[in-house]
Amino acid sequence: MGDSRAIGIFDSGVGGLTVVRAVMERLPWESIIYFGDTARVPYGIKSRETITEYALQITDFLLQKNVKLLIIACNTMAAVAYPAIKLRSPTPVLDVIDAGARLAVAKTVSGRIGVIGTPATINSNAYARSIHRYRTESFVFSQSCPLFVPLVEEGWFNHPITRAVAQEYLQPLLTESIDSLVLGCTHYPLLKPLLREVIGGSIHLIDSAEAMAEIAANILRLENLAVTESSSPDYEFFVTDIPHRFQTIGEYALGRSMTNVKMAKI
Ligand code: DGL
């Protein structure tokens, strides 16, 4: 039987669904409760205090649903509020920044790593700290990309305006001879094909969502929290505004249809 409680995964909007997709593929028998704060997205341009307050409200919501593991599928909340969330939660807490940093260090050869993220994530310096923890001799070049989240929430994954914005943001990083680029925001994997075009074929694109699924699988096993392989999972999605719109873009992000999208008050 194992532990049939759900895994709680959260983000400010649709971005965290890139993590949900990876977790569904890696752990297909685990139930998931997702929370996307669509009424208040984007978080990345807000103050540390506000981001922490919102992150704790979502944490409380998911803990009340009795989740067995919390995954912060939002780099912005992880960068700013991880210690506060960890303090609040009796269940294990995983964050995408640690996952992304580990994967970047595993992939880089030259140690020259670019990181793109929201202003809050980049200003926190959390990626540089985390990458240096795993590899001291590395050079981290960061760039905040505040327009990417609204463009993704708009569904403009392959739009000429998004391409022009990406060229503008990435140019400074490309002059630094990076060999890896961390997608330091869970919305950005939805721009992967476009970003690949802009940066060319030779730079590793580091997607923390994939790394996170592997780390989640390990922790469930180590902590004896995994469900047995024969059980059938439940998926529930909570949002704070316009579930229909979330569903349209969310289905693209997940690569499957979504049922069970509900409005939540926190
Ligand atoms: N998906 C969130 C992240 O990973 C960002 C979003 C936001 O600005 O709300 O940082």
C-alpha cells in the first residue's frame, strides 16, 4: 500500500506544471495536488516580504490537504522563502534551485554557467550560492528576464515578440562563453524551443524540472513515503483565478488534458 497521500507542488501560475509533468512521468502512481496562484502572478517582480507571505499561505493550504512532500516549483519562492517554508512544514520540502544547481554542475565542463530568472531570483543570488556550493571553481553570469513570465502566461511560446525579447536578454550572456544555461524559472521550459534557437546548439539548457523529479523519487524512497506501484493516482489543481485560462495553457504545459481544476481561496 505505501503512503498514498499526495505530493504538494506549487508555483505562482502555470510554470510549476513543467515540474508536475516531470514528476508524473517519473512517478506515475503518485497523487499530486497542484497550487497555482494565478490571481497574483507574477511573483518575480514583488518584494521579498510579499513573496514570503504568499508562499506561506500556499504552504498552509497544501499542509491542510495533508500532503506528504512539498515541492516548491517556483524559483522565486524558493530563492526568497525557502527557509520560512521549511520552518513551517513538518513534511520534507524540496526546491527547484537546489535541483537546478546540481544539474548545472553535473553538465558544465568549463564551469561558465549562465542563469536566467525573475528579478527576485536573480537579485537573491541564490543560484550563484548554490552552484558555488557544488563546484567552487565556477563562474556564474546572471540575467533577469522580467518579461518572460507574462509572455508565457499569455501563451506566446513561439511569438516574434518573445523571440526579440529573448535575443535582447540573452545577448550579454552569450558574450561570456557560457557552456550551460540554467532556466531559473519554471515558466521558462515552455520557451525551450525558442531559447534553443536563440542560443544555438552547443550550450546545455538546464531544466530543473527534470532534475527535481529524480530528487523527489529519491526522497520518497529514503523517507519511506512512496506509494505502491499498483495504485492509481489522483490529480487535483487549485488556482486563485480564471481556471479556464489556466487549463488551456496548463494542458499545453502538461502535454495531457486536465480535469479537476478548482478555484481556491487562501
Ligand atoms: N515560475 C516562477 C519561478 O520559477 C515565477 C514566476 C513569477 O514571476 O511569478 O520563478
